[in-house]
Amino acid sequence: MNTLNQITPQQALEKRKIRYAATGLLWACSAAVTWAFYGNIMGVAGGMSPFSDPAYTVAVIAVASIVTGCLNDLFSGIWVLIINLATGRSLKEYGRLLKTKIGAATLLAAFFGGPFATGASLIAINLCEPTYALAIGGTSPIVGAIAGRILFKENLNARIWLGIVIAVAGVLIVSWAPPTGKEYPYFAIGLLFAVLSSVGWGIEGVCCIYAADMTDSATACGIYRSFGSGLMFLILFVPAAGLIAGDATLGFSMMAEAFSAGTPILWILAAMRSPDRPSSDASSFSSVL
């Protein structure tokens, strides 16, 4: 008798779940690797003129960091749009999705995951170096898991709580003292922004849960990058950060100088994330454990 015929529907469903879980873990591992590269490459870009100068105050460093994040997300949005158009997804699909609650959830995720979290992370990278910023930012699944427990009543068993404690302990050990060999006068402020990035990405994941299973991920990612994060950076965060620093046009001046220099733009392009970058949802930490 054919073995396939002996498998019950329940067993087939369980096998499918296992296959999906294995695929998800592979995506999670790839996300961790590419995220580490991304942070360090963006750190190189942020260390170049016009984004870096010893005379910069914290406010100007924040403007420079937000500008690099803005450029990266705008480039990513254009890249996603090109891929979507090349694979048969029209701009009409963007418009249809934007009119729905799913589109609104995607834009909310774009706000928290883009300008809020990415901006905070890049500020942290420039204030306390990538190792610390990425280690703390990497705890975002913990925030997502706890938020998922509160909002979606997801089960967090003892093993998950143990994992959360270990992860937090690891971050505390890593962040206990500033790096040696280089002055970081704003190290503590950098750690604070790193924590904000973790919170932002955790909230992003919770927002993504609502839309993840009900829409085409490539189209949603296009809205996230093109009409969400990149434009929010450009229209809201770049001028607002400049205004706080004393000049609302400062960020746009930095953009012009970066394009004129050329090299910083090449590094930002090198860090550009692909359209299939997986989001860290509220259940990702739970499923790994």
C-alpha cells in the first residue's frame, strides 16, 4: 500500500507545520547574518563626511544618522518597486492594499520599524558603535513576544521566559562598559537609543502579525519601504531632526553633500536590504525556543 495513503490529514498538517517552521528558522538565521552586515556597513557610511565630524553635537549626529536611514530605505523602496513591477505586480495593487486595514497596519509597522527603530538604531551605532547597538536591538523579539502575550494571549511557557532572561543577561553583559581604544562621549545616550530601537522593532512585529497572513508579502513590503518607511523618513523625520538641531534644512544639505561625495552613497547602497527581509514578529522568539 502506498505510504502516502496511510498518512492522516492531521499528520499531513503537522508535517506541513514542521516544514514551515524549518523554513522560518532558516529565514531567521539569514536575517541575523544579513542584519549584522547591514549594521556594520551602515556604520562605515555613517563614519564618512558629511555624516561624521568630531565637532558634531548629539543633535547633529542624530540628523546624520536619520539621513543615512532615510536614503537606505528610499533606495530599498525603489528596489522593491522595480522587482514587483518586473514580477507582474502593478502599482494598482499598492493602491488597493493601502485602502484596507491591512495597509494601515503595514504603514504603522513601517513607522515603528523604519524611522522610529531604524533611526534610533543608526543613532546608537554612531554613538556607541555597532556591536552594542546591534546586540541590544536584537532583543526586539523579546518585546514582540511580551506584546504578543498581552495583545494576542500567546502562551509564554517557562522555557520561553528562561530564554528571555538569558537574552537580557547577555545584553547587560555586552553593554556593561564602553569599548576601549576609542572615545565615546555619548555612550550612555547611544545605549538608550539602542533600547528604543528594540522597542520599535518589537511593536513593528506585532503590527505585522495582523497583516502577514492576509496579503502578498512582496506587495506589503513595497508599501512598507516605498510609501511607508522611506517617505516617512524624508517628509517627517529628516526635517524634524534638523529643526531640533537648529536648522530644518540640515538633513537635506547632508543628502546633497553625500551625493556629491559619492562614496557614502555607495556604502548605503551596499547595505540596502532585499524585499524579502523577514520581520521579527511577536511569535518568532517563542517559536525558536
